[in-house]
Amino acid sequence: MKNVIILFMLALLGVSTQAQEKKNKNAKYTVAINGNCEHCKKRIEKAAFSVSGVKSANWSIETHQLVLILNEEKTSIFDLETAVAKVGHDSKDVKAEKEVYDKLPACCLYVRE
């Protein structure tokens, strides 16, 4: 009986330590975001900075990559991609609504997958 109690306690300890994922306050990510031009760059970066916890955001016209530093205690990549989609730009996991995409200036209309 004593061994069963000890095994049960060890199992609980393992579960509780597994649930405590450490969040990084300066996590660096690169996310592919669709866009074409300088107007897209400004819109994408403005949307990124509207998300609480984003410390740095730089979107490249050439590579379509958004390089950012964010506080994982305050936000997530999904939150960031959702904010960018709300202004008309798709990422791999979050797509902009058609109505929002259709309102982008002609120079910003990228080929959607």
C-alpha cells in the first residue's frame, strides 16, 4: 500500500512539472505573411505592433517573412497571425476574410492559395 501511494505521488509530480511550460519574454519568431509592397509592409507591421507583447516586428517585401520578438507571457503567434489577417494578409495558419482582402489596394492583392 505504501508503494502505491508513493507511485501515485510521483505520477502527480510528473504531471505538474510537465504542465509548467516556461514562457520566454524575448522569443524570436519568423512567420510567413503574404503581401507585395511597401503599403503591405506598413499595414502588416502596424497590425503586429497592435498585439500586446510584440516588441519588434519587421516584414520583408522580398522574402514575405515577418521577423518578430514577442513576450510569450502576453501573446502567441496565433494572436499575431489573427491580427495580421484582420487587416487582409494571410499566413499559413490564419487566412484573412475575403471581404477584407478584397478591400486592399490593387498593388497589395497577392495571389491567394
